[in-house]
Amino acid sequence: MTGTLAPTRPLTAGDRCDRCGAQAYVRVVLNSGGELLFCAHHMRQHGESVRKVAVEIHDETDRLLSPKAGAAER
């Protein structure tokens, strides 16, 4: 397969983990063209297996560590 992947849209609060329903911070694009969404916990739990079948992994778990914008201004 050649070509480039379409740009990945940012994850939002509406994107939910396919395992537990928590907010998703990781999108995994599969060889089949489908995608899986994971919370940080389930990505850590299943990451090794997922990486074997992933074409792309869009990881926003760093958002969990950074302070929310504007929080320091309060």
C-alpha cells in the first residue's frame, strides 16, 4: 500500500474508549482501515498487541499531564 494517511483529527471529550467508555486519548488505525479508541489505561494494557496490527497510533496521553489552559489565571 502506498500513499499518505489522511490527517488525524484531534480527540475530543466525545471520543470514548472501546473497552470501558472512559475518555479516549489514543486512536489506533488498523491495517483493515478500521480504528480503535483507548483510554490511557487500556492502551498501556493492550499496547503491545495493538502495535502489531496498527498502521498509525495517534497518542494524546500527554494531555493528561499538562495543566488545563487558563487554570493558572484563576
